[in-house]
Amino acid sequence: MMMMANELPEDLVTQILLWLPVVSLLRFKCVCKSWYALITHQNFVRKHLLRNKNSNTHLLLSTFNKTMDDYVISTISYEELQISLTHPLPRTYFENSENFCISVVGSYNGLVCLHVYDTLKVVIWNPTTRETKVVPESNLPIFAPAGYFTRIQDMGFGFDAKTNDYKIINFVSMYEPIYDAYSMKDVKEIRFQKEVYSLSTDSWRKVDGPQCFISDGTFTYTTGMGSWLAYVEDPKLFVLSFDMSDEVFLKTPLPDNVTGHSLFMLNESIAMVALMPVDERWREIGYDIWLLLKVGVKDSWNRLFTIGPSIARIHQPLGFWKNDTMFLTKVDSGQLFLYDPSTQQMTDLQIHGHSDSKQMQLVTYMETLVSVKGGNESEEKDNC
């Protein structure tokens, strides 16, 4: 390796290294100082990311493992749909607690954002390089009367292509804890605050946005746009989208007489899973799958297909794969299935999660060298 590094032209060495997988590059940083400087430089990281963007995709399944008594991440090969690696989430960074629930906010360019539910504890993590960054808690002033409760409604994680920056959007609500549960309160009784964290500046700031409730666990990310199901009056839902670059919110009404359940990404567009009652008493339900062709335009919704009703009673959607096929999880066992809408066939993937389907998440992930330091060159020297 040293001989090749000394004899080959620098440009040729760079071109060869750009074709290598991340795991190999992490080892090759130890070959010599010049290779370390090259591989950790943000220009090389960006070029490697672009070259491998379409050939280095995996799936990450987040669930609670009873045997390990911990939250774990399983890496699933995108083509074969087989688990290649399972390891715990970086729990130590969340200050060990007996009662906590870690959720995956989102994943983009190899960075994964993790959040402990109903707390301010957030971590940005690159599972491949094992870099972890604890996001500082927001110290922005909260304008609410003394005694008000502060609650994190939901979060989002995405990428600003204009500034090459990664951002977290945080929905904070403040309310008086009297009588009614939070979910039963009127929107006028709540004070809302939207905050954006920038990885490049490592700081939070406020942004303007509509006063509304966010439906928990509905976040999805399409290119440059984070979206949630939201409402002012339950159950009148709409899609609330946040442009990561312009930092503005957009609203998209749902189709008439449609009850939204969850959002996912399909072919770089927002896909919605909607509940479809089979009878007036909702004794049986199915799922209608809708695709939003243009954010902000109600008439651009297009219904793709329907799942169930027999399947819907025991399965819940987790996301999409190829050709509109969907991942479903069995409610009572956490088994992962693949559903093909063209044939209406179910395939058991022999992958098991948690019996509580709410503690299972499936996100697309790619191995990259992107640093949790915000794209800057690494300052720490790895042990070689």
C-alpha cells in the first residue's frame, strides 16, 4: 500500500479510492498521513457520496430486542432483504434511563437522527463510521406563563442542498396542565414554537409556522422537504411540509372523506396510507394508498391501490420497496412481510421485530463517510 501510494499519481490514487466501499476506506485512513487527509477531506467525502449514491443503499430496521433488553438497529440488504448486521443503538449518549423510547427521526446521506421520545435528547449518528454527535438542547426563550408544560410534539430531519447542511425541525408546544389531556385541548389553548437546528452552526433558531397539532410518528422526508400529518381540529388532517432550504411551511389538504394514517416516501414523492372503513362502525378496515404529485395542490392526490380489508386487521404498513411493493409488520408478532399490490401476495421475510408495531421503524440508509461534525474535515485521529 505504501509503495502504491508513493508511486502512483495522486489523481489516480484518488480515483481508485473513490470506487471503494466505506468500510475499506476507514481502514485505509491508517495507511499514511496523506491518505488520511485525503479520505477525511470534505471534497473527497462529497465525491464518494455522489459516485456511490445509487449503489450503496440498505434498509435499517429499528426495534426493541427483548433478548438484548435494548433498542437495536438491523442492517438489511436492499436487494436480498436479508439482515447482515444487528447492533444496539448508541444508548449511552442518551444518559441511561429505565423508561425511555428511542425513535429514528430520519436518515439521509448516511446520517441517522435519533430522539428519545418526549425529551430534548437528540443524537446524529453515522452507523458506518460510528461517529456520534449529541445535539445541544435548544436554549431559545420559551414565551409561556409560569407553570406551563413544555412538550415536543414531533421532529424532522433533512438536508439543505443550497447550503450543504443538515437540519432538524422541532415542534414545541406549551400548555396549561389543567383537566383535559393534551390531545383533547383546543389549538387556541396551546402556544406553539418551531425551531430549526443547523449542523453546520451547531445551533438552534426560531422559524415561523402555522399553529397546529402534529400527528405523532407521521414524519417522512422527500428530497428537500419534510412532511407530517397535522390538524387544527381533529380529525380534519392535512399534510404539513417544510422546505429545508427556504424554511417555509406548505399545507396540502387531504382528498375529500379520506382519513390519513401515516406518510412514507415513494419514488421521491409523498405517499399516504389512509384508513378505509369497510362498514360504518369501522369493525373492519383496509388501507388506501395515495400519492401526492405536487405539494400544496389538493387535486394532485392520486389513489394507487388498496390493501385489505382482511390483511389490514393484522398488519400495519412500514414503508415501500420496489415497484410499489410495501413492507408490512404483523401486529401481534412483529414479523416483517412484503406485500405486492399487483398480485396481492404476501411474502414472509423471516425477519422479526417487536410485538408492539409502534416500536418498529424501517428507513432507507446508505453507507457514507459524511461526518456528524457538519461536513467539516475530521479533527480526531482514529486508532490505527
